[in-house]
Amino acid sequence: MVADLLAETFQVRRSDIREESGLADLGLDSLARVELGAELKDRFGVAVPEDILTATSPLSDVLNFVRYVRGSQ
């Protein structure tokens, strides 16, 4: 689901999307990370805190947060 979002919205190649990849490693600059946060809220109803959407944050942090919040709703 998040991989689809990255591929569709930010043109990240699916072969580059790995949970251990940092958001900057996936080509997301600061503006793109803000947009990612907005897209996650729109699509999944999850407001991801800015400290999880940093350049060095691994994608796994974002995924784990989304899973946690969606699982507790």
C-alpha cells in the first residue's frame, strides 16, 4: 500500500523500495516528505509525525507507525 503510494505519487521505482531505505535514499526531499505525510493522512487516515518523516528515517519506521495506528483503530 505505501509502496504503491511511493511508486505512483513520487515515481520511485518499485525495485528501489525497501523497508531499510531512508526516505532521502528513495529520492524524497523535504517537500516530498511533507507531501508523503499528507498523502498518508488522506489515503489511510494516519497522521504521521514529522520526526518519523525525516530524511534519514527508514521506510520501516513509517510503515510500522501506519500499521500500529491502523491496527489500533
